[in-house]
Amino acid sequence: MKLAMIGFGQAGGKIVDRFLDYDDRTNSGIVRAAIAVNTAKADLIGLDNIPQENRVLIGQARVKGHGVGADNELGAEVAEEDIDEVQNAIDAIPTHEVDAFLVVAGMGGGSGSGGAPVLAKHLKRIYTIPVYGLGVLPGTDEGGIYTLNAARSFQTFVREVDNLLVFDNDSWRQTGESVEGGYDQINEEIVRRFGVLFGAGEVGDGQEVAESVVDSSEIINTLSGGGVSTVGYASEEVELNTGGGLLSRFTGNADGTDGLDAANTTNRITSLVRKAALGRLTLPCEIDGAERALLVLSGPTEYLNRKGIERGRKWLEEETGSMEVRGGDFPRNEPEVSAAILLSGVTNVPRIKRLQQVAIEAQDNMEDIQAESQDNLETLVEDDEDELEPLF
């Protein structure tokens, strides 16, 4: 699937920058064009792979390149005011070669959480291709303002895009990690999972064609119902034999001479599918009730067993209760077999429910604090007036 990726804000820009690195490493051909938009000049300077001409600084008249300071209302206002500057960069994209837009943003800050929904709405008004969002939820330990921003942004973002793919930092930060190291690892996890998913069906010169092709239309159809989506992922290594053949813990084949054990391969693929669906999702949720699902098995061709893929797809149908479960393979010459599962239209998501509840409580607290501050200010002014003696 060929995407025009637009990273809005610091987190969004870094993730799109990492996608370009992934594209270069894997030759996957996902990113047809990449743009970074920000209100902070320093964040744009810190990117490594996005071309300089595709780094768009907005809000210079209001914030002078210093960012919006986690004020997502200001972020939205700046995005609306300077949308033409973003459009100028988008105009250089050959949209006839693109299957969809992907707007990427962290939902806890100011620029991305405020500006990404504004941009998505603008793109949907102008273009006929799908506009998807990739939103990153902040961890609960990052502070109340970021949680409130995320709750507000989520409600707007999910309404403005054709589908919102979500990654929850709370489920991926590890104890003892440095902030920088933690986010680097999280960004790599995001890129790996969505890279396998969006890379399916893109075949370059000299690459093998899948037996059961998963192309961009399969992904678009899976995401067509709108709402919120999550991605599961699991992989197992494949070892290279010094004699040129492939030995694999994945198949359990010991000597590499008798071919692959089809029954064992089928069982292992089914197991991998279960791990992907029931393991750590990008947005943890109950998978039953998902409206649509897509299964992509990737790896060396000899390990992509059609019977295993079909069995995994049927298992997904039973677990989700959905009749719209698509599946196929994605041949890749890498020492790994992986399963990526896209679950679209999920509704039983505890994290989102908690986020909305925290936001309601935070909003109530803010109103109480503002009212109390106003009362204190009025009392202070009255006390000062009582103490002042007339000059004449």
C-alpha cells in the first residue's frame, strides 16, 4: 500500500521519519511521500530522513517557532490559520500514485493533538482517497494535561478520519527505561507493526508474488467501516543454514534435507496467529465484536503455508464474530516469519473508556479551580480596597 504520510507535531514527525528509515532498510515501498508539520522549529531540525523542503513550520506569527506549549486549542487554531502552507507541501505529492493519506500524531501534546484533526478534515474535503489517522496515546504517568488533550483529540480525530489506528504508550513503556530510550523503542514497535501491515502487496522488481495476495484494496476494505483500529503482531526467527538451505525453529525441521513438514508448519502458523491476536495489541482491547479483520503472514515463501493461513483466518472469524475477515501472505526474504493482524471497528476498549472518564473529571476539576481562583481574586481585591486609605 502506497501512503502519503504527514507527521503532525513532535511525535508524529519522529514516527514518519522512522517509517522512511524502515522503508530504506526493508525496501518495502510504503512511503510515497513524507511531510512533517510543526509549530516548533527545533523539532523539525531534529529529523533525519524527511527532506528539508517537506518540513513545514506553521504558526510563526503567533508562537515564533517555539511551539504551542501543550495547548491543543492553540494548536488547532494555528493549523486552521496556516493550512495553506501545509497544502503547498501536499501539492507536490503525486496523489495519483497514492492509495491513502496517513496523518500521524501524538495525541497528548499541543501541535499534533490539535492540528492533526484539522488537517484530516481538510484532506477529506479536497481528496477522494481515504484519509487515515495514526494516533499515539500518552502514558498515564505523563501528566493530567496530556490525558485531557488526548481525550479531546481522540473524540475529534476519530470523527475526521476514515479510520483511526491507535497506539497506546501506556502498554509499551517498560520500567526503568529512560524517556528518550523508551520513545525510541516505542517508535520502532509502531513502525514494525504497521510496516508489515501496509507493506503487504507491494512487490518490487525481482521479488516473489504472494500466493494469496493482500493488496491495498484489502486493507482499504478492512478499514472502510471507520471507527478505531488496533494491530496485533507476533514473529518467530528463521535460521539460515550454512549450506544455503533454511533451517527453522519455526518448522522444527532438523536437517533441512527432507523439505518442510507441512502439518507442523500449519500448526505453527495457527499458533503465531493466536499469539498476534491475543498478545499485546497496539491498543489493548477485547477482540470479540471487531467489525472487520485482516491477517497478513510474512516471511520466506517456503514457510507461508496456505492451509495454515486459512486455518488462522477461520480462527479469527470465530474469535471476533465477524464474517469480514480477510487474509493472505506477504513473501519477504528475511530470517523471520511474522503475523500481523488488523482489527477494525473495535468497541470494547477499556483504555478509551478510562481516558474519557479521566477527561470528564479533569474538566470538572478545572472548572472548580477556575471558580475558586476567581473567588479568591475578588476577595483579595476587596481586602486591598478596605485597607487602602484615601490620598486626600
